[in-house]
Amino acid sequence: MTSRELVLRTLRFEGAERLPYDLPEPYGTDFCAIEMDPSPDARPSAGRDEWGAVWVNTGHMQLGQVKQVPLASWDDWASLVVPDVDDPARWAHVRGVRQRAGEKFILAKGISLYERIHFLRGMDNTWADIYDAPDRLRELIAVLLAMNFRAIAGFSREGADGYLIPDDWGLQDTLMISPRSWREIWKPFYARLFRAVHDAGMMMFLHSCGHIVEILDDLIEIGLDAVHMDQQENMGLELLGRRFGGRLTFFSPVDIQKTMVLGSTDEIRAYCRQMARHLGRPAGGFIPRWYSDPEGAGHRPEALAAMCEEFLVLSREPRPR
């Protein structure tokens, strides 16, 4: 099977010859990641983004943090600068990606619906808007959804296989907002996004970290194919596997906050096997990956090597039936 076939069969629970993976060099990957350049959802290390948000860097991570928002008041709505997704310059390096990717699975990155809003409004305002300005909040989400529709069309034309948006919804032990508010405001927009991705012939990936157990059933219900989840220990591998295994694919590294930071290399290797056992199924459901800022997350080189090596061993082992 080609890399593309391996990933698709794993996502669809159709059985693959081996476990596909997304690891750094020299370990290899079955994926080709692509995004617009510049991306309307770029998170700079420092400086001002296209929307007017000002970012600063904490000094140890690749990503910065927003310190000045462009839409602090809804009175500023008329002056908000919305990036043009259809700007040909954004798509110059995307064109021809199918040929460059060869037989790899092309995963395109889109535009967040929740994170971009709190980059624009600020976290406190975003949470207050749920109760004080829900219609304005929906209006802003609709702008981001429309941008994603344009991005989906563009990536589909270039032969992308999957579409990923990043939206961290969880704190360490609970959802950031009430599940009821999430279902009332955000779920309908996600449903429309997921449907558009599927109608374009792509698989839907969502990056979301933190404790998101409360909404995983909803996300599966509306068509999520894979959750790009960098944390698992705060929810528990056994719980995740018992409640959601076989219903979506976990696209995940070893837990980036606990075992990858505090575990010995033997514990990391054992955790890799626990992930495959609890999260995966004989026909699919688990794709191991790495965390792309290991230094910022405090991952030792020997820890990264242990994880990657063990995932490769797991990939070569006979698939259970």
C-alpha cells in the first residue's frame, strides 16, 4: 500500500498493512503537510498578524501569545481587517502539491473557529460574548466558516486528502466553556465545516488538546474523522479507548506534558504500546505522530528517539486481526 492508502484505510477502519505515522527525519512520515503562505491563521512568534493582533514570545516556545487584540470592542467591527483567502499569492506554493507529495497523504491546514476568535476578541471577551453578545459571536464565527469554505475549495482543487483546523477546547480537567454553550453556539458551525470537507472528498482532522471528553461524542456525531490530540493522560488512555476507540482515529504522540517530559525511555516505549492497545483497533483508529516543538515542550532528545523508534517497531509488527 502507498502512504496515502495506508492513512485512508486507517481513518476509514478498512485495515492497513502497517501502522502509518508522522515522525521527523530520519524516521520518516506518510504525510505531506501543506498550508497557505501566508496563512490567514498564522500564529507568529512575535509581531503583528494580518488581523492586527500583536503577538509576543515567552522565550522558550516556537509560538507567541496574543497581547493586544484588534477587536477588543464590538464597536471596532467595521474596521476589522479580514484577510483575503483567495489572494493568489497565498496559493503559489500550494499549486502542484499533489505531484510533489507523490504517494503521501496530503494534510491541509485551515483556519480555526474558536482560537482565532479569542485571538481577535481576547479570551475573557470571548467567554463573556457567549452570554452578552451571542449573535455577534455567531456573526464572527460565520466569517471564519466562510473563509474555511474558500480554503477547502482551494485545497481540494490541488488534491489534498485531509483538512485540519486547530482549536484547543480543554483545560487540564474540564472543557473551557460549558458543553451546553459549545453545543448551542459552536457545534452547528463545526457540523457545516465537517460536511463541506467531506463533500470536497477530504477527511476531517481537528487538533484539540486539554480535557475534551465532554464534546468528543458530539464531534464524532457530526463527522470528525481524526482527533489530533497531544495530551491523553489527563483523560486516560483506557477511558479514551473504551468510549471512543473504533469511532474515530487518534492522531497523537506520547502525552507531551507527562510521560514525554517525566518518563524514562523504557516508560515512553511502554506508553507507545499502551496507546496502540487502547486507542487503536485491528482495522484502524490510531496514527502515531511527534510533537513538532520538542525543545519548547521540554522533550529530551533521547525521549524523542525512544518514542519514534518504538512507533516504527509497532508499525512493522504484524497487524492484529
